[in-house]
Amino acid sequence: MSTLQSCHAHGQSIWLDFIRRQLIASGELGRLIDQDGIRGVTSNPAIFEKAIGGSSDYDAALAAAVAAGQSDPEQLFEHLAIEDIRAAADVLAGLYRDSDGVDGYVSLEVSPHLAMDLDATVANARRLWRAVDRPNLMIKVPATEPGIAAVRVLIGEGINVNVTLLFARAAYRAVAQAYLEGLETLAAAGGELRSVASVASFFVSRIDTAIDAMIDERLADTSAEQGSQLAALRGRIAVANAKMAYQDFLEIEASPRWQRLAAQGARPQRLLWASTGTKNPAYSDVLYVETLIGRDTVNTVPPATMDAFRDHGSVADTLTEGVAEAREQLEQLAAFGLSLDQVAAQLLGDGVQLFVDAHEKLLGAVARKADTLRAAAVDPAR
């Protein structure tokens, strides 16, 4: 059993935070599922931008779409993305079936331009759900206020949702509330609760990057004794925040409201640890995997982190260890006047903008490739 597979024995599923046509067509995704125990795939605009804009994998499909008369970059991208998502879903279909719908999912994100528009987000999610037409699809929706409201609607319609860009525990609790309300709506309409699944994607490493920068700035104006206490929080807050979010999950799971839904077949909305590639080279390259292993969770890892964890990661039930210490670390941070809530709000806004920028860059790359292919069709000598 590989290190990656061992996590599953501890109740955690490892998903791959990467998609590219060659990964699927070459059989590599199937190998990762069979040999390494990868149990799902996530994507986002930045991943698609690198895959489509940075490779020739899509040139043939793009040329065929252009020859068929498609010209709008957004439609061309969506055509390519849906093909990839369908193909990945088909590779994962056996796992989805064998796990009784616990795993085997692939995620596709609504347009990041719609992050602050409830109605447009819901409409986009419905359209993508119908277009992909796979039961093991998850529609990714950002955890903005309109996005959280969209979760309630979509779950109520039986659409699987991956809620992304979660940084704050308060936002996570709001997402969990929306999930419960959606399930209650679905149940009231006579829907099958076991047919719908959701994850709440709680971002990790970006928290440390932002908090560490604030700590370093504050250290210049802090006494030696306090400075030592403050410096000890570097690289600790992201994991502490995640561990306390998991405590929130356990509290929700124990609530009578959830127990009633579970008795009707509802699945728990698992916490998914995202942004788990280590940004600071001074920290372990498997820091955000080893420290967050626990029951009913997912960790979606980029390829480099997957390789590192396979090579030298260790597996243990760590998510419920050191909870009192995690709580104390968050209290110490607040006592120093550093607001995690403010950082989380900033990271949410930055995260949406990063995906908007990646989406725009992606559409530009698609448009340029389409123009080149169109010109070549007119003048084959070019």
C-alpha cells in the first residue's frame, strides 16, 4: 500500500488538484487511481489556463471546433473543458460506483466573473451540470455571499457542489448551514438525499503566507520576549485554523439536525483541504498533508506535493491532535492584534480575482490559437 493509499485507511481521500488532456488520454490518471489510490480530481481556471494555454494537447480539438464555425473564446474553452471533465469523470466512474458515491468526483468551476451574482451563478451551474451530464461531477462555487446562497439552491436541486475559496471558519459554518438547508429542501421535494454530495474546500497554505508576512512586519516593532512568542506562530496558523474548522465539522455532525438528515441517507459535507502545496521552502513540502489527516476529509494535492508525499510522507490521525494548542495559537495571534478574519476576507477577494485573471489569460490564449488555426486553414502555407 502506497503512502497515498494509506490515508484512505484513516478516513481521508486524496484527490489530485490537476487536470490536462494528456493525463487522461495517456492512461496516467487511471494509473494514479489504481496504483496510488487517487480518489478524485479538482480543477480551476488557473489549472485550465496552464493546461490549454501551455501545451499543444488541445490543438486538434480546437482546430476541429474552429472548422465547425465556433469562434467565441468562452465557448471554445467551455467545449474543451467539458470534454476533459467528461473524460475524467468516465475514468473515475468505477471508483464512484465502488465507493457508493463517496469518491470518484471531478470538479468544474462556474465562471469566476459571476462570483458576486447569485442568479447568474445558479444558471451557470445548472447549465454546466446538464452539459457534462455525469453523476460524479461537482460544480465548484466560490464561498462569496452570493455563492453560499447558490449552494443552498443547487443542493436543493440535487446538484453536487464543491464550495471553494474558504478561508474563515465563519464562512465554513455558513456553507455548512447552506448545505443543510439545501438537503432539507431536497427532502421536502421528495428527492433522494443520498444522490447528492458536497465538499467544502478550506484553503490552507495561503493563510500561512499572509500571516507570516504580517508577523515578520510586526517583529521589527516587538520586544525580544514578545517577539519570540510571535515568531513561534510562523507556519502554524494555517494548520491551527484548519484543525478548528474540523472541530466545527464534528460539532455539526453531532447535531440533531444533521442526525435527522443522515437518517434519511444524507452524506456529510466533507472538509476538503485545498492549497496544500507548501509555498515557503523553509517548511516541509508535505506539511499541509501530514498534519491534516482525519476521518471524513479530502486533501486535494498538486502533482509535486503528491510526488513528495508518496516519497517521504508519513500517515497518522493528526487532525484531532493538538486541538487545544491550535486554539491557543489562534488566541495568541488575536492577542497580538493580528486579525485572521481580515486576512481571510482579503484572501477570498484575492482568490476570486486570481481566478478571474487566469480566466482572462486563458481566453486570450484560446483566441490567439483559434486565430492561428483559422489563418492556417485559409492559407495552409502560413
